[in-house]
Amino acid sequence: MTDDRTLRIALAGGGAFGAKHAAALKRIEGVEVAAVVSSSLERARKFAAEQGVGRAVASLDEVLAMDDVDAVVLATPTQLHAAQTLACLEAGKHVQVEIPLADSLGDAEACLAAQERTGLVAMVGHTRRFNPSHQWVRRRIEAGEFGIQQMDVQTYFFRRKNLNALGQPRSWTDHLLWHHAAHTVDLFAYQAGSPIVQANAIQGPIHPELGIAMDMSIQLRAANGAICTLSLSFNNDGPLGTFFRYIGDSGTYIARYDDLFTGKEEPIDVSGVDVSMDGIELQDREFAAAIREGREPNSSIAQVLSCYRTLAALEEQLNAAAGS
């Protein structure tokens, strides 16, 4: 049954992705950004003023105590995701948490158990499922017009200092495996329509200050035989972002966020794929629609948990190699 009343969503996180969600939520009819939270009340007030939101609060706990807040979008540091997701569910709020759901399999499984216990909508920001470029490829796959032989993916940044996407100092450390690889690990299994049955990883030197590997290489194989080669780096001084090459049985496609090209760099018009060209907006629309319709969303915790099982297995492999 569809609920047509205004959906009041609070936003936690006043950084680069918080701003993307604030802009996206404003474009969705029947949705109101009810409150914003950041790392301090001062930052929350500044962010609220920038985004045109009327209420800024100092903590997530305050938001969770508000009777007029239906749901929360978490665009907070990775290390907080699992605990905050659990807090939202226990407080009776629907929740969408930015990728990754957690940085350990145990925490991810605890979030799934809480979702199943509460029956609330709990969704993870695996945006690649929603980008028009990837949706276009998926429709060809579902129509039987395209089958993946290999996905070749590059996730490249130049981030030798702890800065966010806006170039501002970060209070937490990003992670190639649990954050950036999660996008591709999930997308590969989703697009292949087949579970990952083999996964290998190697990593480069650990950064002396950040304490993380700055380079990583991952190989995946799905049960249906499709393979994926993923290269990740924080050392890349060149074009930044993630670039997906779909090599298939009837064509080659290159996806760059919301844009799509043939293997020969000819643009493909994906403007008619969905109601927006913004993957974040489409993700937020799915969250709102699932709440209204009382259904499981695409990219629910249950749907993406297998991705986190693969990441945990890869981490175990990397740790074993480091200790040998």
C-alpha cells in the first residue's frame, strides 16, 4: 500500500557526499530534509545554511529521538556506518547508509540481523546499481542481448594525504578494499547475475602515515564463468574516478559514472533510461519509494551482504600474505 504523506528524512554527514544527498533529496517530490547532523553543531549549522535545511542538530541521537523523522541517510565516516545503522534501526527509523555498510563482515551481518528483526527498510549506497550507464547495460543483459565475458575496472585517485572529495582534511582514513572495491565487487555479481566463486587480491606497500595499502589488484570469477579484473590506486596522478569496461559477447561498453560509451569511445545516449541522470538521486528515489511501498529496496542489506563476504575473504587473504 502506497503512503502519500510527506516523507521526512534526516541527513547525517556534512561532507562531500552529504551535499550530494541533500541536493538529490530536494529534487524528490514528497520528501523533506527534516534535519542535518555533522561532526559538530557549528558544522551542522553551516551545512544546513548552505543546503537550505531548517534544522541543524549536534548528534545522531537527537535525530533518532525525533518523532517527526521517518528515515535517516548516513553519509558519515566508514568506521561509524555499522553502529549508526544499528542505532537507526533500533530507534525505528528506516535507514540508507553510504557505502560501505561496514568494514568487517561481523558488523555487516549484525546490521542484516537488525533489519530482519525490525522489518524496516535498510539500504546501502551501492550507487553503481543506479547509474544510468550501468542500468542501460543491465537492460541489455536482462533482454538476452549482451553477456559479460569480462569486466575490466580501474578505480583511481590521487590521495597521498587524508583529504575528502572536496580537498578538505578528513577525520578518518579511506580504504581501497572495504570502500572502493565494494562498488565493483557488488556490481560485478549483480550484472553477471551469478555469485562470485573465486576471488584473489594482492596489495602494494602500506603507507607509513595512513597505515593503508595505496595500491591493490583484485581478480574475481562468477559461477557462470564471467571474470573481473579490478585495479585500485590512491597514487594515480591522472584522471580520477572509476572506469568500467564491459567486454561482452556482443559488444564492448565503457561506463564512467552516469555516462556510457562504446568500446570505440562513441557516446551512447542514456538520458531516457530513468527519470534522472544523477545516480545518487536515483538511489535516493529508490529509498523513498521502498519506504512508501513497504517493500525491499534494490541494494538492500540482504542483497549486498554477499559483497561483504567476498571483501572479508579478500582481507583474510591479504593479511595472510602480509604475515608470510
